[in-house]
Amino acid sequence: MNLNLTKEQLLQPETAVTITAEIPQIIQGARGKEACNLADLLEKQLHLEERSAKGEVMAPIEEEYKEIAMVLRFVGLSFIYNDQRILELFEKYFVGALRTPDLDVQERLRHKLLDFPITTRDSFKEKIRKALHANQERLTEHYLALDDKEAEGTVSNWLRDYIQNVGGGLVDKLQMVQYLTDGANVKKLSPEEREYVRRLITFYEVTKISSETPQGVEDFIAAYDPDRGKHYFINSDGLAEEVLISEAHLTKTITKKPPLVKPSAGGIRALYKNAPITVLKQQNYPTAVFVKNLYEALFSTPLVADREAISLAILTQLAENGALDILLAGQPFTSVFSKYLKDKNKLKEARDFVLTPKTPYFLSQFLQFILVDQLRLGDDRATQLVVRLGNLMKKAGKPEYFDMAYYDMSEKRFKWKL
């Protein structure tokens, strides 16, 4: 896709036809970055949102481009780093996404939420629900009978009707089906408009499920059911798939050369808003610099301001690059962690650590030392963060670090694998 088109070129009918034909491929391929770039081009050249906000009358081709641009924003949701901008999309432009075939907004949101610590995702999803309740876009041409009055078929009004019929808490699938089948207002709709309403309430229900539960967590997590003695992977749909997990990786030593770390400024900005800008801007940092910065954040006297934000930002960046285990490769953390093990009277483990320091087993304990003993995050929050770090290490090509923390299906809580 040519991203150097001028305004005059964009307004040519043949250009609009070419761009429109490309949209399904961008959606089906989940080409988020390309989607954002194309939406930026349309806005830069045509000022679509600015003119729409002013109430200007636009040509039909410009109106079409405006709808395309908003759909592209949802495709590229992972590449939008302004939280308020995301909420604005759900409040003002969500109908276009609901009406677009093959655009799975739930999946796009899931990917975006991976930029957030698990403990902050629920609050952001609540903000999205509030944005949907404020959305005055027309979802259906049919009016609703609402509060003994005729009401427009807006997103907001459909959610009001839905809640009045099924309640405001978590709703099971049977209740949803009954609403879509027997709801007095839904019955009036054409099959096409009924599908729009179905997509709306399905998405709405997904945002109610806590990210701190197996059903709602956006990451893939390791789980163990002691009653059955079986290991599972719980995928992003909350479904448990039995797997065989070898214990051999617990003593596997990694000997790869330490990589250069390439920070993703946008992702870290979304994760830890207080992280210092110097952590975010560098393009290629030797891992030694990250190790030094982490050590200073944790152990400097007096304590560094925003030490939690800085520490978590660095741990995330190292995990994204598959380099989290480098923390156990040498000083200063080797001595610090050895002392920690000895202080805990884990003398055999202290000796084993000297021989094979870079293993999932010791990295798990090391992260517990940092997150719980030093940053005082508590086991619940710390284990959920380590689930995220393990996912990043797996994605970076080190799957042996995936289950350093896991979800105990019997006790219904996250635990360390020690």
C-alpha cells in the first residue's frame, strides 16, 4: 500500500476503490501497524475527524474514507498508546467495527491488554464499558421500546435494553441467547441488525470478565490440577488443554550469547507510565546497562523514586528480548541472590546455583526475591506478573521459562513453581 498518496490522489475514485479492496486483506491478516499507518495517512491528508467534529459537510468519498479510517484504528488497536484515544474510539466510532465482517474486536482488545499489567486491565475494561454506555451512534435503524418510550437504536440504548432484560452482572450464554431470540426489541430486527446487536453484547460481556481469572486472562498461562495430577495450558479463551510438561527444563542451562535489548517504547509507556524517559528512548542497549539500572533501582540508598515502575519496565524489556535470564549470569545479582539463598537456609540450592545459575527454577526464585522481598508486591500480584514475563520469554524463543508461575486450579490462585 502506497503511504505517500497526496490529497488529490486520494480523492480519485480509482484510488478509493484500490484502498477499499485492500481493507479485507488488512483485517484478515491482522496487519495492525499497516492499518494505523493508512489511517494516519487519511487523517493527515483529509483531516477527517477534525472536519467531522466541526460539522463540515464532506463529499461521499471523504465520508467513506472516514469510516475506513475508524475501522483501521480498531485493527491497529495494539499500536495506539494513548489510552484516552482508545476510549474515544469505543465511545464515538465503534459501530463501524461491529458492522465490519471478519474484524474480531475482542481479539484486537486482547492483544492491546497485554501491554497492561494484569492488575490494571480490569479497570481499563470498565472504562471501555462506560465508553460504550456513552456511545450515541446508531447501531440499528429500528427504534426500541425503552422505558415506555420510543428510543433510537444507539449503542447506548441497546445496552440499556440488554441490562434491563438480563441484569448488570455476569450473564451466561443461555441468557444471551434467550435475549437475542425472545427479546421484544430484538424480535423486530432484520437478521443483519440482530447480528450487530449480538456482536455488541458479546463484546460487552467479555469486558466484564476479570483478567485475574483463568476465564478472563489475556495471556496463555500454565496451570496445575492437583486433584487430577495433570498439567494444563489455559488459553486466552479460558479453556484448559492438557499437556505433558517435562521436568527436565528445571535443570537446563542456557548458554546463548547475551543479546542487545531493543526497548519497545510504546509498550513500556502503556505498561509503566512512570518509567523514566531514558529507559524508553534507547534503541539498542547492552544488557549490562539494564542490569546496572535494575540493581540501582532496587538497592540504591536512599530508595530511587518510582523504583517499582523502573524495575518492572526493565524486567519486561529483558523478557521481551528473551534476556531475562541474563540477570543470573554474573555480578552484581549473582552475589546478592547467593546471599539470599543462604539467608533462607537453602544451602544446597546456593551450591547448585553456582554450578547452573541460568535455569527456570532459579530465575523463578530470583523473581520472587525481587518482586516480593524487595518491591513488596505480594505473592498474588507478583505471580501474575511472572506469568506475563514467562509468556514474553516463550514468545522470544525460550519456552522453558513459560511456567515459572502457574494457576492452581484446585486452590483457584496463582502460585510459584518452586
